[in-house]
Amino acid sequence: DAGITQSPRHKVTETGTPVTLRCHQTENHRYMYWYRQDPGHGLRLIHYSYGVKDTDKGEVSDGYSVSRSKTEDFLLTLESATSSQTSVYFCAISEDSNYGYTFGSGTRLTVV
Amino acid sequence: AQSVTQLDSQVPVFEEAPVELRCNYSSSVSVYLFWYVQYPNQGLQLLLKYLSGSTLVKGINGFEAEFNKSQTSFHLRKPSVHISDTAEYFCAVSPPNTGNQFYFGTGTSLTVIP
């Protein structure tokens, strides 16, 4: 979507390696989120941020960490990737819940 | 904890037929309600939302949804579907005082049959 980009779009990595996914926004929205999407589970919240250096855990945060040093960037790091972290990862941004979320196009991560 | 239930995981329907995708949520307080659509290999797009006021909400692409407080439901409808409506549909709720968090259902896969 316009105003939010995710990189990379696709990545294959080996078990045990660290991986960082990037979400970049140009909308100056306060809130940013990382979700993972898996068949039968819908979207599950990993971590979210409500401001620079302000982050909190979501429903499935184990094995993931995040950082937000600037308003526009929200990084998701898999400290030591496992096969269970093979998924499609979506970043979302929001200024206020009235407006809903705007989603990025997703990152397809495969851990082999 | 908040929960959102989408009662049908897959819905096949013939082209030009009507469709209803069901969504129920658990909450004793007022919430904001949303429907999102995800086309293959894409991110999610907002279809429509209910914040307050009229219980019938109209969205993009001819979709509408009706909020029913007593049944805690927010079902999505379209009177006549097209092939291009084939997609995954997600219901979501945003309760108050949750740090702007959204809770999503597990999705309904709509397949329109020619």
C-alpha cells in the first residue's frame, strides 16, 4: 500500500540464523504493528509500537524482538530462526483505531 | 480477552448469487468493527468499518455489513458477487483501552464459481 513498504518481500534462511525484517512508513503514524499470517490462524500480533522506543508484546512474541528508533521504521528480528517461524509477516500502521489499519504487502519468510 | 469468530472457513458461491460472511465477537463493551479483504499474494485492504450510528454500513465494491449489538455480530453481505470477489475476508474488532489493538478472525475464503 502507498505509504508503507516492507523489505524484503521474500526470504529463505537457515535454521539458527538471525533475520531482520523492515517496515518503513511515510505517513507519520504513531502506531506500528507486526503480524504473522498462518493457515487456520488468521493474523496474530507479534509486537507493536505506540511511539519511538515504545514497544509491547503481542500474542505470539516468543522468539521475536522489535526496535523502533525512528517514527518511520519498525524492525522485526528473529534472533535464531526456527522452522515454526516460516510464515507470511505483515506490517501495519495506524494513527487512530477510528481509521483502521493500513497494511504492507507482506514478507514471505521460509526457514529451512 | 477479545475473540472474533468467523463461522465459515470456506464459502463457495456461484457468480451473481448473493453471499453472507458471518462474524461474531465477544465483548460486553462498545467496539469498533471492521472487515478487510485480502486478494491472493497481497496485503489486507479495508472494506468497511462500523464506529457508531447507523447499524448498516456500506463499503467498497458493493459490500455492506450490519451491526447487531444484541447478537454481537457483524455479518458481511453482497447481493450479487463477481469472479473478482474471490479472496480471503477477515473480520476485526478494536476494543477501547487496548492501545489501538485489533483482533482478527481466522478468515473466510470466498470462492466465486463461474
